[in-house]
Amino acid sequence: MSIKPKIYSLSTLLSSPTPPWIHVIRDPLKRQLKNELKLVSLKSVKRVDVRFDPFHPNVSSIRQFLTAISEPKIRATNPKCGLKSDIVCKREEPTITVSLESGKRIIFKTSLLSTLEIAENYNQILNRLTQSDRSET
């Protein structure tokens, strides 16, 4: 039994962005981040303060999260929510302060966190707090 090689026509090779014999491997972390950012909501949030030093070595994750929560889909979950970004040059650790409508404040220190970890922690903590607020009322 012999194996016949598959022959591709020139039009097939030129029409596809990647050759048909190469399988595109998608980055699972990017897919997981995209799915986690879809769950981010500002429903019970009164204000989000993002504070970072642009010269800090670990500032990329907070900047990506700021970009994600600035998108119109996420902002539409609570149009009254305030979003403030403070850019400081004091070599401070990047932080996100979330003020809830119930009066509670959550502070995320993000210098050692990736964007995925920030989004996961944000969703877990806010879901837990909103559920506890609903059970109290």
C-alpha cells in the first residue's frame, strides 16, 4: 500500500492566507483572555480609577485592562460608571481602585499580574460581592 502525496493547485495556494498543509495554532491564553473580558461588567460599579507610572517595568497588563474596560460594549453595561486614569511619574506600583455602589472599595495591585489574572480576579471578586449584596437586601 503506497501513500499518494496530495497535490495542490497554484490557485489553492495563492487564494488561502496560509498554506493548506500548515495548521494554524491559536494561542489559548489569548482566547482565554478574550473570553474572560467578555464577562467583565460595570453593573454594580460606581467608579474605576486606574493609576500607573508609564515607566514602570510591569505596566503593560494594566494598560491592556484599561483599554478593555474602555470599550463601548463594557461601558454600556453601566453608562453612569466613571472611569479615570491617572498617569503619575512617582515610580508607584500600578493600581486599579474599583468603587462599588454599595460603598465598598476594591484595590488591585497589578505589577505582578497579567491582564488575564486581572480580569479573572475582577470578575471573581465582583461576582462574589454583588451576590452577597443581593442576599443582604
